[in-house]
Amino acid sequence: MLRIFRLLTLDEYIPSVSLIGSVLSRNAKDFKQAAYAALSLWLMFASMLWLAERHDPKQVDDLTMAQRYGTMPSALPYTLVHLTGDYPLIDYDFPAKCVLFFAIFFAVGVVSVPTGLLASGFSRELANYRKAERAQRE
């Protein structure tokens, strides 16, 4: 926790922390929409994987797929990992593989939309900051 406070005190010399804060506040509506879309996709794919894998007796590592996907709450963490682009589990039945095929396409958006919003907003804020800094010097 102390390290986070140190970063905030560095803002006087390196303005990136306050720039990111202003990016988040200026693009709050877009970030909320991206979060809503990600949450909706997460719940949708978790329910589809729950339907496809809840009775699968195949054992992977220490748990069966039925134990992992037996309930909706237990399916949520595995689905979230898949939506970030990581696939630690690969031994799925054919219906679940079809669901995950489509999840791959949506996972790109789940990761890239907020990243793109942050990157474009940061470059815009940095350009504004540098312009204001140049005007202040003159």
C-alpha cells in the first residue's frame, strides 16, 4: 500500500498517474459501456459452458469438468479466464468447444476495447498536457 502512495507522490514530477485519472474520468461513459458488455458476455458464455459441461465426467488434473462447471458460480472464474484469452483447460466436449470458438472472437473485444480506450485517451491527454506546458513556458 505504501508503494501506491509513493507513486501518487511522484505525480508532481511524472504526471502519468494524474493523466490516467483524467483519461478514466473523461471516458467514464465509454468504460462503463465496455464493462457492461464484458459482464454480459461473461455471464452469457458462463451459462453456455455450464449447460455444455455440467454433466461431463472427464477428469482434468484433480477435478472433473462437472465439478468445475457444475453450478453457475463455479463456472464463472473459468469463463473469465477464457475471456481474457488464456486457455489452461482444453479437454472440452464438442458443444463446449463450439461455445469457446465464439468466445475467442468476443474475448478480443473484451480485452482490446478498454485497452484501446485507455491508450487513445492517454495519448490525447498527453498531447493536451504538453501543449499546456509549452503555452505555460511561453
